[in-house]
Amino acid sequence: MRLIDGKLVAKAIREEIKQKVAEAYELYGKRFSLTVIIAGEDSASQIYVRNKGKACEEVGIISDTVVLPESVSQEEIEKIVTEKVKDENVDGILVQLPLPRHLDEKRILKLIPPEKDVDGFSDSNVGRLTLFSDDALYSCTPHGIIKLLEYYDIPLKGKHAVVIGRSNIVGKPMALMLLKNDCTVTICHSKTENLAEITRTADILVCAVGKKGFVTADMVKDGAVVIDAGINRVDGKIYGDVDFDEVNQKASYITPVPGGVGPMTITMLLYNTYLAGIRKVNK
Ligand code: GUN
């Protein structure tokens, strides 16, 4: 079994991004910038947002965080997003989710044009991914998983990839990216019958369901590549969706939690911000 070291890969890719950002500054005199908008007091969100800001600075991307109170009105947050959309100096916009419950999240996200949608969540970016267009910005977590597979030279062409989970953020875009990489893809979800029978046929198994220890050894084929996109907080500790101690004895490659997929998400956000910026200067 080989461990897929997300921290190592994230560091290598962040170094590349840092160089590209510096080159763009030399060539165009422009610093790329990311605006993150956060509303409310969700403590996990606050940590994510702080980490995004820090990561930007480390690669030379300007980061601007707009902190709004829990009580912010729909009108106020829409006004701020609209200003950032119009601002020529803003390359990427990210609205941290979840938003306070009284806000209409869909309406707010719809204001962000695909060119600035560095989360890759917008209808247009999902459509572009579905069409395998080269002007898409990809959802960060599944894109990070593709980068991990590439870094370790794991063959994808013709392989059976099984994705457990059909969320808009991970499961669905993951399946599309694996398909784009010539995998034969099966998507499983909470209503799937005979789940273990299907997962046992996976050469590559990606799990994104949000349940600690959901994938057990009996669900995994000998020699499979197992990617754990779960982040489950239990008593202050973080666990993945995969029962690592059991499954690592069968897998050829496996991602740990923490230190596997996690560090790749912000890395791909930095990459998307760079892409958004460089596409704008090259337009
Ligand atoms: N909340 C948890 N993960 C994410 C993410 O990747 N993007 C946004 N916008 N909000 C999140």
C-alpha cells in the first residue's frame, strides 16, 4: 500500500502557482486577487476562510475577506457581491457556504459570472465541465483529487471508477472529471442497491458521503485506489469516510484523513484564481 500524501502534492502545486503568479506580475504588472465573502459565525467556515486568506498570501495572490454579520439582509449581501462582480481588480469571488438560513443562497451565487466563479459551482461552469470545454473553472475538491491521481501516475484510462456520493460539490463533478479522463464511471448514492457489490468492482473508489468509517474492507477490491473525500468531525477529531485501518490493507493507494484530499481543495482554489486572472489578462 502507498499513501497518497496530499500535503506533499499541495505544496508542490502551490509552489508552481506561486511561480506562475510571479511570472504574470512580471509580464503584465498585475497581481491576481480573490474576494471571499463570509456571513455569520459558523466556526468551521471561519477557519476555512482564514486558511484561504493565508494560502493566497503565500502564493502572492491578494486576498480580501468581507465579513458580514449573521443578520445581513439579502439586499445587502447581493449589493456587495454585485460590486465585486463589477470590480476590475477582483479576479475571483467565493461566497463561503453555508450562508445564514434566511438568505437565498441560489440567488446570491447566480450573481457571480462563470469567469469569477472560482468555486466552480455555477450552472455555466458545471455545464462547461459536462461539455469538457476548456474554459471551465472546476470544483476544487474533485479537481484536487484528479491532481493527486496524476501526481502518483495512477492510470485512469479504461478503469472502473466508482464514486459514492452525488453532491453538486464533490460527487457529481468528480464523476464527470473521471469520465473526462476516460474512466468508466459508476455513481452510487444513498438509494443504491447492493452497494458493496458495485464498489468491489472499482479500480478507483472515491467516497464523499460524510459518514465516518462508511467504507469498510469488504467493500474494496484488492489493489484498488481508494480516495477519501470525507471530513467528519467527531469529538474535535477529524475522520474520513473510509475505515483506514481496515482498508489500507487491501488498497494499492489510499488517501489519509487528514492530509489526503483536504490540502488539495484550497490549492485548487488558488489555481482557479490564477486561471481566472490569467484568462482575463489574455482576453
Ligand atoms: N464550505 C465548505 N466548503 C466550501 C467550498 O469549497 N466553497 C464554499 N464556497 N463554501 C464551502
